[in-house]
Amino acid sequence: MLKQGLLFLFFGISLFAQAQQQTDEEQVQQLIQGSFDVLFSGFEADRVGEFYTEDFILLEDGEVWDMPKILDYFVKARQNTNPTTRVNRFEFIKTSISGNRAWIAYHNFATISRGAEVVREVEWLESATAVKTAEGWRLDMLHSTRQESK
């Protein structure tokens, strides 16, 4: 009886732990959210490696942003003496995982404020690719197209 009880307890704990782990799809979606919250809202350039591969590129409205350009953007943003606050929200359209590769499409909404005043609201249609590394999922490409306000 004791053996069955221990087996049941172990099996129950194992199922609970599995349920608590995020799926790859959830991890990739969280990677998108985190990268914008930490990098494009907080400008924490020293944390780029948590979200991007070394060869990451951003295709932003017809421009290619490589890592030096992205890091320069973060440095300049942190030097702004009258900064704004950016709050990000996402609507995920599709997330596709194939082995250690992921592709994701989503709407990106940003509310830019200074103090209590909303300065502007911006929307993009974006897609990204990610690779699963020993440290977890990392984005290697992001493509961003600005959407007209509705």
C-alpha cells in the first residue's frame, strides 16, 4: 500500500511539474514580449544576449538594423533627458515550431507616454524567426512593417 501511495505521489508531482513548464510556443511568444519590454522599452543593451543571437538582424520599414545599429539606438535612447515610456501589447497570429527553429507572426501595439499623457500609439505587423540554443530560445531575425492607425 505504501509503495502504491509513493508511486501515486511521484506520478502526481511529475504531472504537475510538466504542466508548469512552458511549451516552446509559449516560450517564443514570451521571448517576443520580453525582448520589447526589456530592450525597446527599457533600453537595457547589456541584456541583448538574453533575446537575440549574435548575428540578429531587424528589418524595420525598409532598413536593415544590424547589432551595432541596434546597440547604438539603445545607447542614444538612454541618453534622452526627456524620455517617454513605452508599453507593449501583442496579438499573436501564428507560432510555428519545427525542431529547434521557430517562426512567429503577430501584431505589435505600443503606447508611448510622457508622464500621464499619451504621446502616440503605434501598430506594427511583424514576423520573427528564432533558434533554440543551449540557453533557450533566441531571436535571429525580426521583420517589422508599420501599420496605419485605424
